[in-house]
Amino acid sequence: NGSLIMAARRKRQKWLTITIVVLLLVAAAAAGVFWLRATNMAGAEGSEGAAIVSVSATTGSVSTTVTGTGNVEDSLVDVIAPLGLTIDAVLVEAGDAVEEIMPLASLSTSSVSAALNAANSELETIANNIYYQQNGCTTTNYVLSHNYATVRQLNITEDSSASKVMAANGALVVLELVDGGELSVKNHRGTVAAVYVAEGSVVYNGSYLFALSEPQVSASIEELETQRAEKLALIETLSTLLTEPTLYCGSAGTISSVQLTPGAGSAGSAGGGGSAGGASGPSFNGMS
């Protein structure tokens, strides 16, 4: 009986413990629900007093101003007439204020005409050189003996490069003179086109030794095209000056210095201050 009573008590204590735990969990859940409802009510009351404002979005530009300090310096522009022209008169002095398209100096018409003729002649030569280069034209140079001698050493053959032979042997031909001395034939460029002697040949003053073929023009096509463009620009400038032989400034400014002398060639210039003070038209700038 005692055992049954103790078992009944332990069973009762277990149910009491479970009941108390369940009651505590239910109480905690109820407290949480109450707290959430109180918080929501407080938020609703606060939102009733807040004002809601509607704004329309628009597009536009934002301006920003940046400030700073510094110095603005004047620039100098040289006015240079094509080289070789004669100055008739200088129309400005250092310190003079000039306006745009104001005359600075007058030029000799005869000197402009002579320079234009020379430029056209040079342009024709450049055009011929371009033709020679494009078509592979060559020039043949004949190398002669100027002594009575015997060919002791012959380092060349037809189509050999003179420069390569020089690099390998130091001479193209070595002559033995009658007095026992020797003479080296060297420092020639080009390709050997023909050989007129052999080792052991006796040569005299005026005897042909060999012939060298060289390109008629040493300058490249690119170099010649650049020369032609520069000459065409000069011809355009001189043609304009021949119509009106006057140097003009391109914009307003102040003359800083003058190195032009009447009656002298146009190697000098007029320097202007300001953005382009004392400057001539663009075709005159930077030409010498």
C-alpha cells in the first residue's frame, strides 16, 4: 500500500508540474499579444498627426560655380615673311597698338615675283624626282684610274653592293703603283653595274675600272611628297603677296618688337603681344 501511495503522489506532482508550465506559456503568449496591440495603436495615433506632402518631379540643369586665382599671360606671335623677300617699308613700331587686318609692312613686288619663279622651278624639280623615284630611274657613275698601275686586288663583281664590299674588305679595288706603293679605290655607293678590269690588269691614267649604278634620287617618296606640299604652300603665299605685297596682322594686339629693315631681305619678323597682336594671316605664320 505504501508503494501505491508513493506512486500516486509522484504521478500527481508530474501533472501539477506540466499544468504549471502550460499556464506559464499561455500567460507569456497573452502578454506578447497585448504588447503588440499597444505598439500598433501608438503608431497609428502618431501617424494621424504627421503631414503627407506630394511633390512633382521635374527635369533641369544644375549649375556649379568654381572659383580660383591665377595669372593670365599674353601670348606672342611672330609674323615672318618668306625668306628672300625685300622689305619696302615698315609701317609699325614697337609698342604700337594694332587692329585686325592692319598693315605691318610692305614688300618689294620684284622680290616677290623672283621668289615665286624660283619656287615654281623647284616644284618642277621635285615633281621630276618623284617620277624618277617611282619608276626606279638610276644614274651610272664611271670610276677611272688616275695612275699607271696594276690591279693587285679586285673585290667587286657585277651586281655587288659597293657598301657591303667596303664593309667586308675596306676597298673595292687595290692598285699597285709602279713605284711599289698601293692605292685603294673606296668610299663609293651604289651597285656595281660593270667591271672593266681583272686582277693583274695594267691600267693607265683615264682607264675605266668599273661602273656604279645609283638611284637617280636618294630621297624617299614620302620625303619628296613633303617637299612638294611645302613648296605648294609657299607658292600659294607668294602668289597672294604678288597681288598685294603687304604683311597684315591677324587680330588686335600690341607690337612687342620689330626686326624688319627697309631694303633688306625678310629674315626678320614683327612680334606681337596679346592673343595674336601683330600677327599676319595664317599663311604667313611660321614660314621662313
